[in-house]
Amino acid sequence: MKFKEMIKIELKKKEDFPETLLNLLPRGYQELNHIAILNLKPELREYASQIAKSMHEILPSLKAIWHKTGKIEGKYRQPQGLAHLWGDNSSEIILTENHVKYKFDFTKIMFAKGNVTERRILPTRIKEGEVIIDMFAGIGYFSLGMARTKKPIKIYSIEWNPEAYSYLCENIKLNKVDSIIKPLFGDCKEKIMELKENKIRADRIIMGLLPAPVDAIPSALSVIKDNGVIVYEGIEGKESTELFDEFSEIANREGFLTSIFERRVVKIYKPHLYHVVIEILVKKK
């Protein structure tokens, strides 16, 4: 039985829960380490605690239930409006995914579970001896999985959010990949310039940021090898070429030829728009 039907049946037993609101209940919830995060419509929010208690009754394996009223916003793209409803009120967790451990506080750090396939695919692309730059590393979303393959010589992981950077450093030690990943704190364009001055050039550059980091393309190209791969993300139509065309126009001006190695649709972003990842082969003219 689906979650919405289960919770409706449970709440029908409660005399003080309005029957008119039953159809407004959510179809599902986000789960992180047996912690459920609900997104309730405004009409349901005064009954949030009651919904949480009923939810625990039908899903006893849950350790805690939280309610999200805000979006991912701000300079550092942080979750907003998370409130504890039931159970353990600790918000710092260690999530294991694809044999990688991610430690973070889910009230301060965004973790997109919908990107699990992408976090699994990228490490399979790595070749022995690569130098990699992860321009928007976060807590190590992609860097950790790539490092655990033991194939790269070095991964330079750049992050400018102090909270995320702190967890990145912890996660490097937690996953025992400190000999491979070098964390760098600060703006990626400034840190790229430092890498360039130190004559560091990458076989592969990860540009995992939404919306697409168009302004960072020239910086990435300035440290890619004459034949390299840039992993570029953005939002576009399911069959669109807009992201690649935009990237190629800038790359051509910078003296590079481009071609698509693979384009992947990660998930739907909003009606008719999708989160897309493109692995782009770049070659110096």
C-alpha cells in the first residue's frame, strides 16, 4: 500500500483530524538514515505533530520526523525552514551510499538523494593516474566516490561554503582518502588561478552546480589538459542541446574543440525541464 493511503487510514481514526484535509496529505517523504522529512501544504501545518505521530505508528523503523517549509536558498544554497516534529532531534548524520560515507547536518547542507545514480556513475569514468578538479565539491558528493576507486593521482576539491568545507575535510578522513583529495577553501575561480600558477592541469574537471555555472567555464578551460573531459550540469529540455551549445560557444572562443561523450538526464526539475549532466570532450585547437 502506498504511503498516502496508509497515512490516510491512520488519520481517519483520529476524531480531531479534519476529513476534508485527507486528500491534501503528501504522497511521500524524503528519508535520510531512517529520518523522514515531510513537505506539508500550508493547510496541514497546524496538524504537523499529529501527522508525525500517526506516521511513526505506521512506520515504526523511523528514528525521527521533520517538517520542511522552506526551499534551498541563499548564497550557500542551504535548506530553509526545517522543524523537528518527533523522535531524535539530532540533525547531524552519517549517510552511506555506494560504499561512501557522507557526514553532514541536513538542516544546513543540501543532499540530493535523487542524484544517487550520478554519484555512482562518475567514479566508473575515472582512468588510472588522472588529475581531477572538482570545482564545486560541497561535502565531497563526487570527490569521495572518485577517490575511493584509488585511480586518481590527485583530486583538488574546491568549496567556498565554510560549513560544507568543514564536512568535506571530515569526510575525506572518514573515507580514508586524504592521500588523494586535497581540499581547497574559497571561490573556485580564485583557486583555479592558484592551481594554474602552480602549473597544475587536470585530465577531468567536475562542474556539478545548478544552475549551470556558465561564468566558470573559462576558468575550467584554463587548467584542462590539451585533451580532457569536463562534466557540466544544468537545466534544459529533455532533448535540448542548449547547455552543450552554450558551453561550446565559450570553449571555441577559448581555443577548444568540443564533442559530447555522454549526455544523461538525471531527474525532472519542473514540468518540461530536466536536470541534465553532459560529459564533454575538449581538445585544444
